[in-house]
Amino acid sequence: MLWVTAVFIVVSSFVRGYDGQTVDSARLSGDTEPRSYALKIEPNLETENASFAGRVDITIVVKTTTTVITLNSKDLVLHEVEVTDEITGRDIRVRSLSYEEDREQVIISMEGHVLANRLYTMRIRFEGILRDDGTGFFKSAYETESEGKKWIAATQFQTTIARSAFPCYDEPHFKTPFNISIKVKEEEIALSNMPVLNTEHYVYDSLKHQEMKWVHFARTPSMSTCSVAFFAGEFEQFNKTRRSAINVYSHLGRLYQIEYITKEAPDLLRAMENYMGIPYPMPELNLLAMPTLGLGQFDNWGLTAYREKTLFVDFKSDSKTIMSAKMAVGRAVANQWFGNLVTPTRWDFAWMNKGLAAYLQYFVTATVEPEWRLEHFFVVDMQRPAMDCDQIQRRPLTAPAIVPEDVDYYPTDKFSEQKSAAVMRMLSDWVGEDVFKKAINAYLTHNQYSAVEPEQLWNAFDNTLFDMTKSGLNGNSVRTVMNTWTEQVGYPVVNVRKKDKLLVLTQQRFLSGFTESNDTTKWFIRLSYTTNKEKNFDTKSVPTIWLDPSVNETTIPIDDDVEWYIFNIQTTGFYRVNYTEDNWLSLIKQLNDSPKDIHVLNRAQLIDDSFSLAKAGLLNYTIPMSIAEYLSKEDDIIPWFSAMKSFDYVLNRMRRCRNAYVDVKAFFFNRADNALKIINDLVAGQKSPQHPTIIGWRALSTWAYKLEENVCSLSILESFRRWRNGEEISADVKNAAFCVGARQSWRTCSLDKLLDLYNTTKSYSERGSVICALSCADIQTILTYLTLIMENNCPIAPSDYEDFFNALSSTPNGITAMNYFLGKYFTDLVNNVKDGRNIAKTMFSILASKVSEKSEIENMMEMAFNSNTPDEYRNKLVPVYQNEIEEYKKWYDNGSPETIWVYINPLTKDLPLDPSDRYTTSASPRLYNYAIIFQILALSVSVKLLVYVI
């Protein structure tokens, strides 16, 4: 047999750009296409640099006669490459291999031609190093009590990382069957997309008697390389004597923590099958609980993986952890259809399947857990965060990749998932639930095992809508309407004003931060509305009217005696609404008189929209502050989620005016404290409180007791005392109780006890409660722990750093400590600490949305523009600085603090600014450092002089 031996080492680790070229220039030529793969992989976890070897046989069809075959390959050593004509059996001599580093491609040049419309087989042997970043083909480890560290190997190939595990056609539109085989030790298991077909056992080393086995899996359906998955290691299946459609795996010491998901997952699969109208297309679905994972969760066909903390549930888990675990499995199940059965042709269309899976993750899981109110939590978890992100300059959902980083960005882009899910919810409301469900079935049925573009999705809706209603969307196709939401950046604010007996409606793009814009973008919007006369909040029967982007004004007739009107019923639309002052005041009166006459989602909407409009300079802050008054009597947690987010923004900004900050904090805390008493009574009066009530109580109590340091309910205080004395307390009270403990740590050594719990507990829920509590400690203590990062000796594990930093950013002490730490150690952290660049970028990004004092902003500016920071890294920080901090400067300059202060203290004329505000933005960073050090010492002394109850 004729073949060439070649050794080819890929040295690039991350592609930075194409010198102005778009990603299209890096796509494969299309001269050849794959028809099937036979992949054999041999991971070797024994060596110091864990590696793997393999062979892939790719059957290809030639589309255009050529002398070269181009594949994707990265970080691999290629050895033998053979090309054989399938019909004649004749070998085509390989002349050379060359590598296009920027394109992550290997070019196989042959001495003869491969001919159009003929099948050929390529056989390639290769080697590589297992990655340690939780992506590609990577290694991970877990600790055992008796045998120490155990190594495992797994895969995560989205978006374009399969090429780092084996040479392939690594683009999503290339869908073809795979035969996969994995070699492992006898005591290990191997998993892949399909069930095991057969196993070959043999002795690898007769002297050591190393028993090995080849595990061969059944042939897969046609799928993309990004859907390929495999695993090798000593994991166990929960209840392995009972095989089912869904099986859950973990390492032996943690099997009890996957029992809940093992029991619950089959119900989710059945519910999703019922909704889709298409049976689950694979023989089984295996779930892995991994110690580490780059993206947190990957949902490959037949084999999905999660970080342990996402999937583990035990008797110490709080209600939110339980809900999150089940929701994560719901998403994985939905992705078996969206993203695997049907795949986007390009990664810039990934929002389609991500959005549909995320939407159904909530609304199908709601049929399994109707008491969880997931339809309401969807607005809290998905829609509102997406609107917050989309009100600044971002990309549209369909955004062609310009550089390879853009492609890598798609699977981690939470914004596109959240916005597309919210847009799907809006579309479901516009066409009706029955039409939506039938259109999804048609989309899946007609495109299964294929790669699609948005046109195929909209065609399914157009055809279904016509078949069932004989009409379109107000005379327009679904494609025409929805393209204004997927191909345009941002979203609108609808302005409503009363003129005589008419309501006049206009729209404009909503941008936050007092942004002046000539943007003329407009959308197709179906507006739903009600008035005080009807108070009809049923989305199926409320009146509606369409706004057309080609029409400047639209009018609705209205009776003279209407006192108030409200648009966007149950916030099904992805837009905000602004009213004239008289209507806002009438709505405020209704909220104070009888809030439950307005639907709970619209109560949350009024809070979120009013504060967001004020933040953007489109509404005076007296309106949202007046709305906040009613919250003292609000006993539903959904509006409080909107309130906590809105209050946090104001509080972070008002820290700059320290004397005023005390009064603003008291104003918000008093609203929360009264509501907590009402919700406490609800919880106490229910034998088995519902998940939403408990989750809301936990969130609100933690927020309130972080906010007001010197106030704590007796029940929370008693819970902490009981835990400190060795009693078990409810998981849902631990966040608030541990916060109390962290505050009292100087006298009771409570913080040491909390950190001991963090290091010894197997419950991720408890670890999370400890991390949350650390933000309640004093500045000096927090700074001590942050400084230990420089020595790789921080008591918080690196895998929890992001959670740690987010927790710290929820309190003034945490913000002050982080800002000082990052300012002092930034250059050293970026250049000399392991993973320091990611640590610094994460901390910087979190702080950018929190800092408010001029000295803090100056500190951030110095970091963003630091000449000692590498250019490629500094270029990532500058946009964060510009987007976040520049917006806050405008907030101050436009009088927002004064308006808030006057509302709370109407008899006071002047805002009590802190003396530090007199410094200009050119103040010396050294002066800033001295000021912060003085603050830390002063606070440390004052804390030790306090007399606590404990």
C-alpha cells in the first residue's frame, strides 16, 4: 500500500485574527465532503503530560475534481495519511502535508487527482495532548478517600474544537454517521453518543498484566463533529442494575447526589417527547457529573455533561439548587432535538436552536412541575437579563463572525440564548400556543438530521399559520416580522400618550445611559393592552394592535373616563413601555390601593421599566421611587426580583454620595423589611411552602441582611446560633444565617468555622452559601483572602472564583476590597499568577458595573489603559470600561442622585456629597491608595469596638 509518513505539529494555541479577513475565508473549500467517520481513540492518562493517540478513517465524496483535500486540524501530530479510491481500491499517492495556521486547516496534496462524484477513504493516524481547560478532548480529576487522585478524560467540541481531537470537517453543516471506538483500562468505563455495541478485552502489558479493552459503539445517526462526545474513566452509574432511557454517572463517592436527577430526568424526557411530537431519536441519554467543565454544560447527542455543582442534589441542597438542577437537565433534553437532530448550517445561526431549547426548558418543564411557576421565572431569569444586555450597543442575533474568536463566542454567549428564548416566547404569544407547537413539529419533521438556516424555521411557521388560520401576522409573513427582531440590534421602547380620545403610540430604539442616538431602527410589534375598566390580563383575550416599522404613529380610540392603561400584558413582548406622567401616577395609585388588580408580571414590569427608563434619562426618578413605595405590601416574589436588581443599581451609584447613601439604603431596606414580614407569615402558614415562595424568601432575606448590616431578624440570628452549636438548619436559611456569622467572625471565630465547612462539605449548595457569606465580612478580612490569590493560597478554590467575585460585588465592603486589590496587584496578577489574566478580566468586568466613587473609577481607568498590560489583553478591558463606566458618569452628570435624594428628603435642597467628590479625575492614584488604606484601618478599628449580640 502506498502512503506517506508525515509528522506535522500544530503550534498555535489560539487564533487571534485573519488580518482583516472574515471567518468565511477560513471555511473549508467544499471540493470534498465527508460521508462517514470511523474513529478510534486511545487516551493515556498515565503520563505526566496526559496524551492521546488515534486513527480516523473518513469516507469522502468529491464534489469538484482536485489534487488537494483540506481538513480542519489543530494541535495535532499527524503521522500516516493514506487516500484510497473506494471503487478501484487504488491508492492515491500523498505528496505532502501543509498547514494553514490561521485557518486551522491541514492541506493534503496528492500526486494524482481525486475525481468528482467518486468516493474515497482517508486513513490518518494522529497524536495529541489532552487539554486541561475543560474544552476539546480534556483531562480532569477527582479525589477519592482511599486511592487519591483519579484522572478522567472527556470531550467538549462546541464550537470548533473537534479539530483538536481528530482531523475532520469541523463545520456544523457537515452531518454524517460516526463509528466510534475507545480504548480504556478494564476497570474504567467508556461512554459515547450511542450504546456499546461490543467490547474486546486483552492484556496490554504481560509483565504488568495491564488489562485493557476496546469499547466499540453503535453507529450514530448523521451528526456534526461538534455533537461527537466520548468519555473514559472510573465513573459509576446510579442504580446500574436498572438500565433506562436516561442514565446518570458520577464517581463512586458522590452517587447519592445524583439520585434525585436519576429519578426526575425520565419525566422531563417524556414531557419533551410529548411536546415535540417526535420520539427521542437516540437509544439512550447519558448524563455525566464532571468535576470541571469549560462551558459549565454541554448537550451533545446522547451524552451530556455538567459541572458537578449543577447536577448534584442532596438533603443539604436549597430550593434554588434543586430547581436549577432539574432545569439544566430540561435544557439538555431540549437540545437533543434543537442543535443535534436539527443543526444550524453556520454558528451565527446558533441562536435558533439555543433559543428554542431555552424557551422549552422553562415551558415544558413547567408541565412537569406546575407549582414552580417557571413561566414567571422565565421573565426573571431570561427576558429581563437579555433586555439589560441589549440596551447597550451589541450585535444582533444573526451576526456573521468576523474573526475566529467570534465563533468561539457563540456557545458561551448567554445573551443570545436569553434574547432568542424571549423572542420565541413573544412569537408563541403572537401566533398562539397551538400554532407554535405545530410549527415546531413541522420544523423538526421536515429538517431532522439536516442543517438549517432561519428561513426553514420561519417557513414552518408561515405554513402552519396559514393552514390553521388562513392568514399571516397582520398581513405579513412570519419571516418578515421576525427578521426585524433577529437581524437588527437592540429592541424598542413604545411611547404612549393620550391626545383627546386617542392613545398615540410611537416606537424608538431603547438605549441606556442617557445615550444620544439618531438610530431610526423600528420593529414589527403586536401590542397588547388593558385599562382600569377591563383589568383583563389574559393574553389570549386582550385587545391588540400592530405597530408597523413603516408607520410613524399609530392611534387607538379610548374612553374619556379611563383612568389608567397598561401595555405589554404579562410582558410577553420584548420591549419596554413609557407613559406620560398622568398615566404613571394613576398606575402608582392603583398599586398603592390594590396592587393585585394588576397581574404580577405587569407589576414586575412597571418596576423594571420605570427604573430602566429613568436610568436612560427618559423618565424622572420620582416615578420609579414612587412605585417602590407600594412594595412594602408586596407578598409575591416576582416583582421583588425586579426591585432588588433595580435597587442595587441605584445603591451602587449612590455610594458616591455617602451621607445620602445611608438614607437611600434605609428607604429600600424598609420596603424589603415590611415585605419580608408578610412573606415570613406566608412561609410559616404553609406546611410545605412552594418552591417559588422559598426561593424568593431566601433571595430577599439574603439581599436585605446584606444591605443593612445592623439589622437582623431574631429567627435568622437564632438559626445561625443553632448551626454554630452543631445543629442542622434549613438549607434555604443558610445564606442569610451565614452572612450574620461572617459579620460576627472577629468575636466568635465564625468565619473559620464557615471556611472549614467550605473545605469539608460535599454539598455545593453549602459551599455556595459560604461564598455568599464572605461578602458580609469586613474589608480587611476580604482583602486578606483576595491577597492570598497572589500566592495561590486563597481559601476559595479557583473554580469558584467567579462566584466569589460576584458575591463580593453585592456589598460595599466587597466592592471596596476588590477595587483596592485589583488596583494594587493588577500588573503582577496579569503577568505572574497562574490564570491571572482570566482572574483579572473576570474581576474587572464585574467591578466595572459596580464602582461609583471617583477614586474607584480612576483606578479602573488606570488599569484599562495601563501601558504595562499586554495589548491584546488591554484591548479586552477598554470596551468594558467604556460601556460601563462612561454610562455611570452620564448618570451622575444628569442629576439622577439629586432627584433620588430630594424624593426621600423633600425638605432638603442640597445633596450631601462626599468630600472625595471634589477631586478631579486626574487625582493621584497614590492618594487614592492612601485613602483606601485609611478607610480599611478605620473600619477595622470601628468593627472591633462594636458590641454584638453574639
